[in-house]
Amino acid sequence: MNPKIEKLIKQFAKLPRVGARGGQRIVLALLQDKTGRAAALATVLSDAATSIAPCPRCGVLTDRDSDACEFCRDSSRANGQLCVVRDLADVWTLEKASVFHGRYHIIGGVLSGAAGTMPDDLNIASLPARIADEKITEIIFALPNTVEGKTTQHYVMSIVQDSSDVAFSELASGVPLGGDLDYIDDGTLTLAFGGRKTL
Amino acid sequence: MNPKIEKLIKQFAKLPRVGARGGQRIVLALLQDKTGRAAALATVLSDAATSIAPCPRCGVLTDRDSDACEFCRDSSRANGQLCVVRDLADVWTLEKASVFHGRYHIIGGVLSGAAGTMPDDLNIASLPARIADEKITEIIFALPNTVEGKTTQHYVMSIVQDSSDVAFSELASGVPLGGDLDYIDDGTLTLAFGGRKTL
């Protein structure tokens, strides 16, 4: 195989859920396309790689030359609520559902002994200053509902509690909408029973 | 969402088997990566887009500035056999299995009324000249074993037969290695019965 094509396939294969075979298909589709999709994609990607950077306040990816992202610039979102999420994908998911109208704070991961993620690797230290600056009154945790997510949540709370008297909340756990009990795992059922609502 | 990120996701989403959700994941993985994978991929892709082109003889993607691909340059492959395939992915599949040691001819698709693929869209017209030039004695069809593949095969034979007395063959049809009869479709069984071997 041509070494340039081989190199390109290897790069694509490393992308999430692509793999060796998917990388081959993608590279063939791009290079055999007569409308110049390969060059077009390279241009857009190179442009994004140089001009996109995390917002210095919240971590949402935005234009490098603007001093704040679309959420931090939007004054109607300064409602005192701050939603702590793991990454930008979670922001997009919440935005798609239109459930939250405050500001976000991306911490960039969850604490994990196995993966070697320590507090210093996460965007947590800037949180107390941000809470004071933006007059945050409630922190809503929307971290993964896992041991790592909960550990991270407790760590963030311990950091923030010392310096401010903000209120904390987390997303409810329980049976998903349309969820058939047959297919729900024991952990979720335990949480749903523990958090049952009086009618 | 930032318009540059949105544009990038759209371009990735159009790639084979990626889709909107996969595009988001890929773009996030690339732009949130701190080792500069986005810029690296853009460079490799842009390089390939400008420097890779189909071999003028057989259609295999190769360096634009070389006059023939790795197969056409390799004189040990000038054994009189020419394997007609649909696309480069099929060449790679055959090469991986090391079953064929002659030259390839990529026609770039199969005739299809539904998809609007006509003979002029395929790389067939150059075939008679190529057969004469390279003293081809056998054409082996490795096109998809479908109605469209067989139609294309017959069309290629009709074009070639007029000008040369080359021999034709096609890959055998039948039960795949390790194939359990329970799981084989009726069409394959019919072909396997029709082509049964006397022992």
C-alpha cells in the first residue's frame, strides 16, 4: 500500500469508534471522491485546529480570539446557576434538551485512580474564584452517574464549600422515561427505590 | 454551537459509517486532544489530497508524480493475468489474502440503473488497449457477486471480446469456508449446487 495512504488510514483508525477497517473505508471515500472532499475536510480541520481553543472561563471550545464562549458572553445566562459537566459533549446533550439556561463549567474528566486522573488534571481550581466573580448561587452537578463521577462531585464540593455558601444539587437518578423494569439494572433500581417520590 | 465546529462535524458526519453522533465524538476527540492530533491529521490529509491520484493505467491510488502504481511498476506481476475489480478496497482485500499475483484493473463501480451508473462512468473503455499493450491472456473477474456485478462483467466481456481473444474467468461461487448450511441463503445454495464438483 502507498505509504501516504497507509499513514492517513492509521490516523483515521485512531479516532473514536472508527478502527482499522473504518479508517480504510473513510480514506477510500475521501481520496476517490471527485468533488475534492479530502482537500475540503483538510482545510476545515486545519482552520479549526488553529483557531478553536477552550473558553478560559468555562472550557467550552470557542474561537481563540474571542475572550469568552457563546455561553459566557450571553448575559441572559448569568442567572446564578452553574452546571458542572465532564466534557463538551455533555454540554451539547444538555443544550439539545433545552433543560438548563445558566452557565457551564467543564472540568475535563473525572477523578480516576485506574486512569491516573488526579485533581490537578481537571479544571477545578478556578471554580471558587468563578463562583465569587459570577455570583453563582447554585451548582448543579451533571457528572456521570458512576463511582468516579460521584467521587469527583464530592471532591468539587469539598473545594468549593470552604470559600462560599453556594447551594449544591445533582441530577435525579432513577428509571429512564419509557424504561421497562425488565431491562433496568439493579443499581438503577436501588437508586430509584431510595429516591421514590411520595404521591 | 460554534459555527466552525458545526461545519467540521458536518464534514465528518458525511464519511462512511460515521453519522452525526460519530462526527461529534470524532471532532471532540480531535479538538480536545492536547497533542495536536487535529493539526497532524489535517496535514496528512491535505498532503494526500494533493499528492495522491489514480494510476493512469489501472486506477489504484498512487503518488501523482509517479507514472504508474506499485502494481504496474512491478514487472514480476506482468504474468498475463488481469483481475478486474470494483474499487481499491477490493484490491486491498485480495492483496491481504495473497491469492493473486498479476495486475489489477479498477473499473470504479458497477453498472446500475437504480444508481444511474452508465458504462461511461466506469473505467472500461481503456481495457482493450491495455490488454494489447500488456499482452494479457486471462481476465479474472472479481466483481461483486450481485446482479449489478454480473451485468457489468457481461458488459466488459462484450467490449473486450471484439478486439482480443483473451480468456475469461470469474471467482467461484459457493458455500464459504466454515459456512454452516443453516446460515447460507438460498441463492448461494443454488449456485453451490449448480457448480458442484465431481469427486
